[in-house]
Amino acid sequence: MKAVVYEQYGDPADVRDVPDPHPAPHGVTVRVEATGLCRSDWHGWQGHDPDIALPHVPGHELAGVIESVGARVTNWHPGDRVTAPFVCACGTCEACAAGDQQVCARQTQPGFTHWGTFAQYVALDHADVNLVAIPDGMSFAAAASLGCRFATAFRAVVQRGRVAAGEWVAVHGCGGVGLSAVMIAAASGARVVAVDISPQALDLARKFGAAECVDGASTPDTAAAIRELAGGGAHVSLDALGSPATCAASVNGLRRRGRHIQVGLLPSLSGTTPVPMARAIGLELELLGSHGMAAHTYPPMLELVRSGVLRPDLLTTSTITLDEAPAALAAMGTAPGAGVTVIEPWR
Ligand SMILES: [Zn+2]
Ligand SMILES: [Zn+2]
């Protein structure tokens, strides 16, 4: 099969022929029809993820068709249209038993713990725990977003943020996960303030339901701007980018008893990120992490997609081939992109 491979962190990746993957007894292989390009792929390529072993194939949000099935898989068959959360859970650890597969103690992640989806085929573990059927009528490009950015945003806004109608929700960083969060929060009846340094990203945020936009390039104190717009601060605020600055701005833009949700990854050399804890104490803030979404909690989200309330299909702004993927991966670090790029490995 063809796959995007890198040999060293930060060195250009190339497209080459590699052996097809085989399914584990509990797993499947999937013919990848569409796979999104996510900032965590760029972090992995930069060497920010200790799970990655070289050489490596990136990519973790996919949609496709089951190609082959391991002997112990009971619920899935070749030909089924599927996606899967990027956190593939074991199904048997304490977290999994509690229904929290998104923080499974023995999780695997395509594109991190093993070769990923920037390829024509990918192996996924524990298929009976992790696969999600793609609803009829949903495109592979839209379904790919359910593997990471859209489901991650849904869990952050709905399950972790508990966003209610009428609340102010701030979204820092309007890339794929941020724009998804804007759409989901607006559909929940929240008033959304979107923050980004890219005018194109803010245009998309407005299109997807943001009531207010703050241009971080021309606004030195985005937290102050949010407190002003939202009458004292946001009820819920997401750092959807992942940087010390956006994390702090998200916390500082909250009102009393507000909820900060950390969604964007925060790799740093020290492994820690400064957080304004004095404000967290004085205002009784909740500081919450959010990490993917368990497959068994997908049905309410899928129903909102089926009924047209949520439109992940609108988030895709460009579709590229596997040969174009290495350059697109590299560009994520330099150009503040707008919208979502989807790779179609068989095109
Ligand atoms: Zn991702
Ligand atoms: Zn587990």
C-alpha cells in the first residue's frame, strides 16, 4: 500500500510503498477513504509525542470500509462503513469498565502508538469496543472528522463543558476542533465568542454561528475583550489551540464559577504549563481536561448530525491526495490555516 512515512522528526515525509497491515485477533484493517489533517499530527511529526517510534506513518482521524476482520471480532464485517475515536480503548481496564474509554489505561492510537491513517489501509484494535458505524448518507470526508476533531469538540462542549442555552462560550483557536466547537456550542443555544489570529478562521467561525469574534492579532488582551463582550466573562471557555498563552487567556476570560476546558495539546520541554491558579481559587473556576470521546457515547451526536442540526460536512475546506499530504503536514506549523484539510488516499 501507499503511505506517508517520516524517518526523523521534522524531516520531510514522503509517500512510499509499505507492507499492508494485518488485523490483530481483536482488530480490523480498514481501507481508508478519507482522513483529516490535525494539529496533533504536526506535533507528532515534530517529536512532541513520546508514543511515536520511527519510522512512522501519521494520521488518526479516519473514515473507511472494513477490509479484513480478526478472528475474535463479533460485531463487524468486511464492507462495513466505519469510523473510530482516535483513542482506541482496550475495553477491559478500570476506566473502560466505568464507561470512560476515552482515558483507557491500555489505549492505542493510530498515528501515535502504531502506524496511522495517512495510508491506504490502517489497523484498528479492539474493534468491538471502538468502531462506530457511519450513518447512511454521511460522506467519508464528514465522517473522518468524527474520529478526532468533531467528536473531541462535542465531548468538550457537551459532556465536559455542560454548555446550556444562553450561556457565553469562548473558543480560543478556530482550527478544526475550534470551529467544530463553535458550531456545537451555537447549536446548543450558547452565545459564542471566537478568538483567532486569522481573519479567515474568524470568518468561518462567524459562518458556523459565532455571535462575536475577537482578532487576537490586533487585540493584546483577548481575555479582557471576552470579559467585556460577555458581561463579566464566559461561562465556559475552551483552549482549542493549546499554547501557554491561549490556556491562560481562556482561564482569565471566565466569569465567576466558569469552566475552562483544555482541548488543545500542550507539549512543552518541561511538560508543564503555567495556569492562573489564583483566579481559579478566587472565582471558584473549574479546570477540566477533555480527551477524545468514547465510541459508546457517539449516538446522541450522530443523531444531531443525521437531523442536520450539526454539519461536520461544512468544515472541510480542501481535499487533497496522499502525495500532497507531506507538504500539508509541514504547512500546519507555519501557516495559520483556516478550515480543515481531508486526505483521500485512493484519489
Ligand atoms: Zn486530532
Ligand atoms: Zn481500557
